[in-house]
Amino acid sequence: MRAEICAIVTDNASNSILDHETATKILAACNSITKYFKASHICNSLLSESAKSLKIEGGGLKCFIKMRWTSMYEATYSFIRMRRALDEVVTNHPEEITNSTVKKYLKKQDFYDKVNTLAKLLRPIKNAILMLEGNQTNLADAFIQMVGGV
């Protein structure tokens, strides 16, 4: 009789993602942009006003924090959600974004495409982690979430 074992190690998912150079670069860029907007009173205000006028809900840009397993997804998804507001700030107030690297990223469609792809890859991992943290789930539920989400 042959037995097969399949397991999910939840505390290793974020470390596995960070082993990929592209993912690391995308997350570093997201964190740099987020920190810039949070540190710049004018840019933060312009982004908040733009998000409000565009009726974007869910908060502003979020940073990736290595110790919080789901923060990779939250950081990338915040860029997807805030894309129109970011575009509005870059288009209407380019002189206010004084960091040339931040401005360069925000003007590149390729950056948003990579962020979107990474968010899509991270979503099933985030959902499986949240499911495992709940009281009413088992490993089979998490496995189905991971396989079905990819």
C-alpha cells in the first residue's frame, strides 16, 4: 500500500515568495512608494483627496511587513485599488512628486502589471493562511483553497 502526504507549511509561504528576485523587487518598490507618500504631507494629502473624489474605499497604500504573513498581498492589492488615484496625482501634480524613482515607477504600466500579477499569485496563499487561522477549518480546506486559487 502506497501512502502520499501533502502538507502546507504556512509560516514559510512569505519566505518562499521572497526567494524570488522579481517579487522582492516589486515589494521593495511598493514599500518605497508607500513610505514616500506617507512621509510627504502634500503627496499624501493629494492621494487621499483623489481617492475620496474617485470613491475608492479600503484605505490608502499599505506597506509589506515581513512578520505579517498576509501583508504581501495587502501591500500589492493596495496599489491595484489605488491605481486611479495614483495616476491622478502623477498626471495632475507631477511637480509634487520630488522623488524621481517613485515618479518613474508610477508612470510605468509594466510596474502595475507586475504588481497585479504578484497580487494574483499571493491571494490564494493569503486566503489559505487566514483559513488556517480560523476555528472551523482543516488542512484539507486550505489545500483546496491553494489548488483552486492558482
